[in-house]
Amino acid sequence: MQKTKKIFITGLIASIFLSLIACSPDSNQEADPANDETRENQVIRVSTSISPNSIPLFYMQEANLLGDDITLDIEMHKNRQESIAKINNNSVDLLNLSMQEIAHLYNKELPVHFLDVSNWATFKVMTLDENINTWEDLRGEKIYTGSKGGPVDILATTILAHNDLTDGNEVDIQHMKQGELSQMAANELKDIRVFILREPFASQAKLNNPNIKTLYDLGESWEEIHGHGFPQSGTAVTTGFLDNNQELAQLFTDKHQEAIDWVFDNPREAAEIGEKHLKSFSKEVLLESLENIDMYTLSSEHAREPLEVYYHHILEFNPEMIGHEMPDDDFYTLE
């Protein structure tokens, strides 16, 4: 009886020992997926515009600002249609878009939410005429700008009217595609005397023709009138991503500002990063542009005042731009 009991106890000990080995981290069993060391990296899919304000995003990617376990997968889009396709295909988490486009998508009930404003307008009034130096000198002039009813048209019309220069009376605003106007400014302006370009096209034009001078920065003029900048573009986040990653979305905004600070502290290195990704622009153009653009993040909860001022102007000029209504309270909250 004693021998049988001894054999039983020995077998029990061996069984327990084998069980411990099987549960050991050194075993060949599949690792616990909840273990932080074996968890796969999280990938955040970002779609951004082909412009200098994308450089901080590429720096975030290269410097792993969100952490070694989070990867930014960045693609570039050319227009709103490409952005909408990515949203509908569920192939993107964050999008860099103009602020009127973010409001338009939200009001059309696409699954997106406003995260932050990061780029503030730097549209430049420019001329080759050495005799044009003030607002008053623009009286009677044709002023060439982008598409009718677009952001630059709204900004220009508002600022000119504030300086007693009403379109159709004191000045004549001519509209053409921004790309076409940019090409003409970079090559040959022909009979165009006064024109408005955004960055980096304004910097490109001046580098190609040193005789071009900047009269006014319309973003600065807007700020003088309203007490804040003109919110040009920012970040939208898809609802599906936000629902499961609110803390990560906030981290993105914080690190986005950190990246912007780095770009302005290290413009030459930033221009080199931009040249790798924004192949339409040389390092020299990007470096010049970084000296002129205005970038800083303002999170959704703090951006309501400047955005509502801008959206009120849109509703007066071209309500279709934001879907014919002001975004509601939920637009400015991430809960």
C-alpha cells in the first residue's frame, strides 16, 4: 500500500512539473497574444495633400514620434474625390484636408470627425509692377486668383472689401485654376499685373522671378480683422478609428505639434524630408516656403471660434462648400 501511494505521489509531482514546463515562456507553445512583447505593431493609415504642410507628418513617420509600436503609413491624395474613395473603401484612418472639406464630409454624414486645425492660410497678393505698393494702388486693377467661390476667393473678396475695394466696382477679380495661375507666375505672366498665390507656389514664383514682390499676406490681414488666423486645413479622423482609439487620436494631435515645432526649428532638414516625398517641389522652394507658411495645431475643442467665423463667410459666398449648414456641436467634440 505504501509503495502504491509513493508511486502515485511521484507521478503527480511529475505531472505538475510537466504542466509548468508547458506553461513556461520558454516553451514552444504559441505566445499569448495579449503579451505586449508579442503584440503586432499598430498601423495608422494617413492620407495627406501634396503640400509643405505634409512635411511634419513625414517627420513623425521617420522619427517614430508616436512610439516604436505605432507605424504611420502615409499616402498622398490629389483632391476630395480621392479622399472620399478612401473613406468609403475603409482604407484610411486620418486625413489631411482643407477645413471646408472636413465640414462638408461631416455634414454629408460620411463617417469622419474633425480632429485639429494645423495649417493657417498664407495666400499672397503679388505683383511685378513697382508702382503698386498699397491697397489703394490696386484700385482699378484686375486681380487674378483661384476658382470662384473657393477659399482664396472668399478670403480675397472679404479682405479687399474691408479695404473699400469691392469686386465689380473698384477692382475686377478674375478667376482661373490655381495650377494654371501658378504655372504662369513661374514662367510668364503676360499681361497679368496683380495675382494671388498660396504657398508653396508663391515661393516658387519668387524664386523663378526675383522681380515679383509680395504686397500683402491675406492670412495676416484676416487675423488683423478677426483676431485669429484663417483656418485653411487640418486633420479629419474616421469615426471607426476614433471610436476605438480616442487616446491615440489625442496623442497624434500632441505629436503633430511637436513635429511642426521641429520643422520650423530645422528648416533645412525639413526641406530635405519634403523633397523626398513632395517630388513636385525642389528643396529650395520648400525651404523658402517654410519661411512663409503659418502652422500650429488647434484641437477641435479649441478651434470653434475661428472655424465658425470662416464657415459663416462660406454660407454667405458658397454654402455648398460645407453642405449648406454650420457643423453642429458634435463636430467640435471627440466623445
